[in-house]
Amino acid sequence: MAVALHTLVAETDRYLDAARIVDYCPNGLQVEGRAEVRRIVSGVTASQALLDAAVEAQADLVLVHHGYFWKNENACITGMKQRRLKTLLSHDISLLAYHLPLDLHPEVGNNVQLARRLGLQVEGPLEPGNPRSVGLLGSLAQALSPAEFAAQVAQVLGREPLLVPGCGPIRRVAWCTGAAQGYIEQAIAAGVDAYLSGEVSESTVHSARENGISFLAAGHHATERYGVQALGEWLAQRFGLEHRFIDCANPV
């Protein structure tokens, strides 16, 4: 089956409520390709490796979490950016990208999808009173030691997290995928036992140690693999399309 590109984009924008979310980049259709879509390739980032794989897979559309045209980046189409755009344009492939809308979504969002895999019951937003809070609060079915929770994260994500162990067992958890280590302050204020994010900064370790909270940096790429997969599957079912997720490994 096939669907018109403009129909697919409009439905995805609506589903993610993209127009109402302020972001650091344009969300939605970033590069326009052929008018009909039959085959979608999804991935975390629109890297050259993903684009080359999409060409090989004869994709009509590439769906990603990290696209192009970020705030304050150089607008010139040269070097790496030129090569990436040339790949898309010369093969008539569309690029569809959603950043914060895909972090926030209550069904296919990165944070909700990660919670399901880690066995975390979502209880509310990390930022009190903010219905569009990117981070979330929740709990495990049973308390785990910091080492046990880190082992569970490693098994699910296929990647050993950096662990700064806290003072006690972990039951209540706050989390936010990607480069969200700065939210540890909100996690401390919420009184949770552990905070999990994708990345870590030097200061994050001190904040965790001095406040007795466990902190886990589980990888920016690793924590954000699941939202785009879920969105790709939603589109495939919604329009009867082919969908394939391609994981271009990234150690960060």
C-alpha cells in the first residue's frame, strides 16, 4: 500500500501535537521527497550511515528523532550537511524528524517507551504542574540495589550504564532520555532514590554523591532508540506501510 506524503506528515504532526511544542529545531517534514510513501526506515539520528542504509533499503521516507537545522547551527550547505542532503535529494527520499514531540508523547514517546522496557510505572511529570514535562517520575515493582538496577538497565539496553550509587535501595525513580543530566536537580527535589538519563556531566556526579541519590547515565543513543521505533510501527499500522528500524550504533 501507499499513502500520500502530505497525508502521512499531517497525520503524524497531529498525533504528536507538534505545532504546539516549542523546540530547538523544526519538527515534521524537513526534506521533501517523492509524493507517495510505501516504505519507511527509522533511526535515532539522520546520520550518513542511516541515510546510506535507507537508500539500500529503497526507503521512501526516513523517520528520525534527531534531524537537521538546529537552532544556532551554521546555515551553509557545505561538507557533511551537503553530503547528507545530497543523498536524500538525489534519491528522492523524505526526511521526517520529531525532537521534543517524540520525547513528550504519552504513547510512543521516548520516556514512556523506556519506562515500559525497564519496568517503571509512570506516576507523573518530573516537573510538578507541567503537563509537558519531558522527564517523568515513577517506581519499580520492588526495590533493587543500585547495582541490581544498573544490571537491569544494562540487560534491557545492551549497554553498561555509568553508575553513581546512592545511599540506599532504589524504588522511586526519575528519568529523562538523552542529554538531560541537568534534570538531576528536579529529581533531588522530588525525593526519588535514583535518576536515570542518557548523558552525564562532571557536575552531575557531585550532585548525586552529595545528595545521596543514585545516578545512571545509560547512553543518549541507547535511551532514545524506542520512541522512533514505536512511531514507525504506528505509521506502518495506520497506513499499511512497510517499516524497518535501523540501529546505527553510537557509544554515547
